[in-house]
Amino acid sequence: MKYNSQFPVLSAVAKILSGIGWLLAIAAVLMFGYAVVEANTPGHQWGNTNNIFILASIITFLLGLIVEAFAEIIGVLFAIEINTRKH
């Protein structure tokens, strides 16, 4: 996403949102991996804790995608504003 000099704070917010979205998505993948690996360790059975971790990782991943989408929406609005100003 390009930096918009007319809206520096909004540009910074979009970059922060993008970073948070990616961090949430990465954390969700790690949570999912932990739940699967931990459940397959010797002497452990699949339980409610694993189900909660799987559900939490799916929700966290979707939340990360939503936050990233909001950052992209800001970028699209910047592109529309730049193209409108040209005409």
C-alpha cells in the first residue's frame, strides 16, 4: 500500500492494521499447529482443550483476515482518491 501524504495518520493506521492482521493470521496457524501436535504426543488423547484451541485458531485466523481487509479497504480508498484528483 502506498503512503498518502495528504492523510499521514490514516496511512499509518492502515499499515498498523495490516501488520496486526498478518500477526493474527500467523498466530492462528501456530495455535492450530500446537493443538494438532500436542494432541498427537504419546500418552495424550484428543480432548475439549484441543477442540477449543482449534476453534480459537480458526476464529483468530478469520479475525486476522478481517483486519487485513480493513487495511486494504483504506488502500483502495486512497487509490480512488488519487485517481479522482487526477481528473
